Amino acid sequence: MKPISTTYYRVAEHLFAIESSNEALMSMLSNYEPFLVQSPQDSPIFILRIEQEGLLCEEQRQDYQHVFTDNSEEDMPRIEVYREVKGEEGGWLMRVSQIANSPICCEIACDDTFTKGTLHIARDYRDVRFCMDNALMLIFAFRTAPLMTLEMHAAVVVKGGEEAKGYLFLGHSGTGKSTHARQWLAAFPDAWLRDDDNPILRVMENGEVRVYGSPWSGKTPCYKNAHARVGGIIKLSQAPFNELQVLTLPQAYAYMLSSASGLKIDRQMADELYNSIKHIITHVKCCHLNCLPNTDAAEVCYRGVECCEIV
């Protein structure tokens, strides 16, 4: 039996670990290299072990009961969530398909607090990195929910010098988040892309809201281990004009909740998401931008956010 090695990473200042006996598999994770930590002094918040011996057998899956299926967007992975009903631990099982109606490619079995997990990869499935990315994204989102941390579906641009601030653009797939981010890069010489798909928001002990880059930046290879204070959160909508409006607190909450990853069917995690979102929307400017795909939209957005007040 090959020895199991442990590799550590830190995302949004949260340390986690991956255990695997396959060195070739770990070498696939180039997107995690900026987040690599050598010989950390603190303990990881979760450990994920990688198993490539196939999916759980039918008898093992009988210990779990289906509670939820996330298939909100057809071109996104389909995730089935199960809760352990036998035994005292009350663990979780997530079964993942690459897209809707495709076979299960991997399963993630976790304890009830998401501090330990095992990734089981289907024997005939070749895109191992897809499985590892999705397993780590899910566990990270669920484990950090009690830690005033939100994994978001958004694009982020950072603008400014030493006091640079991050601006998050929210919206469903196809809304134009990446397109609008590129307009900022074209309009402002002091702007750069921080994350194109899954940035991390974290409320610090002093109440400051920060946005961090992550290893899960989507189609754009933008894996930056850096952070910035959040200057604004903007919900995007396509329109034949450019106009910015300040969101009410209920509107901001609804948009934030729909863009944040988390087990919203679980009462405790839903409460944790609520607490984080409530703090963020009362300490950060939240707006709605109707926009065209042009640089004028970026200028209207930036000027409007800077001039408005926190609700």
C-alpha cells in the first residue's frame, strides 16, 4: 500500500488539508499552488481524503436518505444531497454529476460538521480534477458557513492603489458578470481581475468585510491568494441603457442569498448564512446595475457606488 501524504492549503485564511496516496493526482491541482502552505502551525478546519476505488456500494448508500437535489442551472453540475439516517453521527453524502442527466461521477461522504470527508471517484471517470474541485468547493462552503464566510457565485474586480477595494458582480450564468468585469479592466488602468466565478467573502473580527480570491475561478485562470476590502456588491441585469440603483435591504438579502453557496435546507446553516449576509448588507454598499456591455457601464457603476450611501 502506498503511503498517504497530506497537503495543506489556505483560502480566505482558512487552512484545509487533502490526503492522498496518488502523487500524480495531486500534481493536477495547479490552480491550488498559490494557496499551498508548507508545515502550517495551526490545525486544518477540514480534511478531505481522496479515494479512487469507485463509488459507494448500494448497501452503503442505504444508510442515507435523499433530502435535496441542486440542479438550478442546466449547464452546471447536478448535486444530490443525502443525510445519514443510520447510526449516531448524522453525516452527509453528496452525489455529483457533471451536468443534468449524466452519470454520477463522484460522491463526497462527510461527518455532520464537515470537518472530515472522503471523495469517492467513479472508476471509469477521467476528469479527476473536476471531482476534486467540486468536493473541495462544497466542503469549504459548508464548513466555513459558521465562520462568517461565504463562498459566492460572482466576478470580482479590485480597483485602486494601496487602499484598493473589491467590487463583486452578481447574477445568474449568462448575465454578463465576466463581460462587465472586462469593461472595468478596459475603463480603469488601476483595476484588475481578482476572481471570475467563486470568490470568498469573509467578515473579520473587527467587522470589516473582505473579498478573497480562490482556486475555483471558473473558466478564467485567475487563482490569486490575495484579499481586498469590499467596496460594493452589484447585481447585474442586461438592459438597453446604463443605470445604477441602490438596493433595499430585503432586495440585497435576496440577491446575496441566491448567490451564496450553502445547505439552505439545513436550519443551522441557514441561520449562519443569514447572520453573515445580514452583517454584509448593512456594512457594504449594495446596488443594482442595468447595463449594456460597454465601458460606459463600468464608469456609471463605479461612480454610482462611490457616491451612494450604505442603506
